[in-house]
Amino acid sequence: MTGSDTFIGGRMVTIAFVVLMAAFGLNLSIGQFFAPLHETYGWPLSTLSVAVSLNMIVWGALQPFVGRLVDVIGPRPVIATSAGLMGAAFLLSATIEHRWELFLYYGVLTAVGFAGCGSMANAVLVSRWYVRDRARMLARSSMGLNVGQLLLLPLAGWLIYLAGTASAFAALGAIMLLVVPLVVLGVRNSPSSVGQQPDGADRSATTGHAATSSTLREAVGSSDFWCATLGFVTCGYSLYMVATHLPGFAVDLGGSEALGGNLLGIAAGASAVSMWLMGQLAPRYGKKPLLIALYAVRAGVLAWLAMATELWQLYVFAIVYGAVSMPIIPLKTGLIGDRFGAGGLGAILGTAWFAHQVLAAVGVYVGGAVRDATGTYAPAFASAAVLLVLGTAATVAFRGITPPRPAAAVDRA
């Protein structure tokens, strides 16, 4: 190895974990502000929900463009600038007095920031530093998604209770701003920028793990891209449907209004454990077989939810669903990275994430529309199970890595 004697890829994984923890924690914390904003200003919950939908649409639509930007200038400036924008948006939210401010600060500015410091950009960063050990390291960094929910959502509620909504927004924004110097000082765009190789390999070593480096145009011409994306969108449809409507379903079955949040917390904890476990198993069994198993079990547990009539069944669902939901993200991004390489991965992943968010928005709408029309969420959850069967089939059809060719992209320091 040339350059620094100590491989610093582990530092990238740690920083990606911290960024994802802060970014997801902040973006999902908005639900904690619904009740106090409703009580203070009398804004209907439907208005607050529209702000969340706007956030989802904006960051999803920006993913292909931000992904291309990551490919061109590197993950470090994109993640640092985006984290700064997200923090600033929360600081501005401390001044909210009118509905349009909520739509602007959370629905737009927070979403723009989240688009550049969420899963896609950090997956590209980790994928540049790891090839052979990519699945394990993506799983470790992605655990930040779950830890952010477990730590920052309760913190938001605690801050609101003690100091009010304005102080809570400001404190969360300050936490996000602390991430910016960590990224600026600690992240390097690629191993080559410091004279290193992915996985810490010697420059002269032949590892047999060289990956292709495809452009977005080349990727969309491959059936593998569409198989991977089809599987991914079925994940988005069910993920946001459950996150949005499980609390309401729990109330329908006789549970308290707090039960839904507790169930989502249980799911997040199970997901964190499973995320680590999948990272350990992927090098031995491969990403594709694990993804097939996760999709199949997820389809089964959604069918179970559709037939649930007792509260105890929701606890079983939360544990199993948590274990098979979020771990799909690092395995899927790792599979796409293996197939198409790190050179154009930002634009490729960004396009897949955009499709993911479109179906996520559809899933949220279908859940509410079905409940209004039928008086139950069961048919909506059943539709998610059916789509996940299609996601399983699409993953089975994914062919995998083709013979490598030279990387087309040039990494910048």
C-alpha cells in the first residue's frame, strides 16, 4: 500500500453511521411536533401530513440529480453541504408561526438537505472504500438509520416537553450542524485520493473483486437494473405504508394511541440487530440469497398483518417486520454496487431511490384511501404482501456481476 500506512476506510464507515443517525433522526422527528403545532396554531393534522408528503416527494425527486453530483464532485462536499442545510432548516423551523413556513423549512429545505446526506450519498461513500467487504460495511453504516430513530425521536419528544417546540427545533438543528465539521475534516472521497486501495489492499494485489463501472445510461439498458429497482420499489411501498398507518391500525384493534409508536420502536430495534447480522452473513452466503429470504419473509409477515385481529399479533409483526425491512437497504445498494461499480453509482442509486419514493408515496395514499373506503387497513396491507412477492421474483431474476471492465469515472480528492 502506498500513501498512508493505515487504511482509513473504517473512518468513512463510522462517519457515515453518524451522518445517517442524525439525518434520519431529524427527518423522522417531525411527527413529534404534530401535536404541539396543532395545539398552538390549530393547524389540522391533514395540513401537517401534507408537509410530510411534500418532504418525501422533494427528496425522492432530487435523488437522481444529487446522485450525479456525488459522482462528479465526490461524496464529501455533497454530504457536508446537505447536512448544513438540514441543520439550518431546523434552526429556521424554530421561528415557525405560519403554515407556509412549515412547508418551506421542513417540506422543502429539510428535504433538499436530506437528499444529499441520506442513504444514497453515504452508500456511495462506503462503496468507494470497500468492494470485498462492501456488504458488511454498508450494514454497519446503515445501522445509523435505526439508532437515529431510537435516540433522536425520544429526544425530540423530551425537548418539546421540557422547552417547547422552538427550542426543540433549534437543539436538533444544532446537533445536525455538528456533523458538518466531522464530514469536512474526516471524509475522503475515495481511497485513491490518499494513495490507498479499496478494502486496504496493496496496490499490486489481485483480489478478484474488481467491479464494473457503468454509467446510468448503461445501467438502465440492463435487465439487472430493472430487477433491482422493481424489488426496491416494492420495499418502499410497504415500508412507508406500515410506518404511516400501523399506529392507526393498532387503534382500530383496540390499542392506545401510544401503541403505534411503541411498535415502530420495537421494529427499529429488531432492524438494528438484523442489520448487523446480515452484514456478518452476506460474505458467507451472498447478498442475493439473503435478499430473497428477506423479501419472502416480509411478504409473509405483511399477509399476517392483513389478517391480524388481536393486539399481540402486532407485537409479533413488529419484531419480524423490523428484522426483515431496513436490512434490505444495505444489501440492495451493495448488490447494485457490485453489479455496476462505484464510478457512476450515485446516479444509478439515485434513480432507484426516486422510484422507491414514488411507490412509497403511493403506499401511504393507498393505505389511507383503503381505510376510508372499507373501514379497515387489511386490503392495503394485503396489497403490500402481493407486491413483495413480485419483489422476491425480481430479486431471483437478478443475474449478478458481469465480467469487469475498466472504471470510467475519475475520483476526485
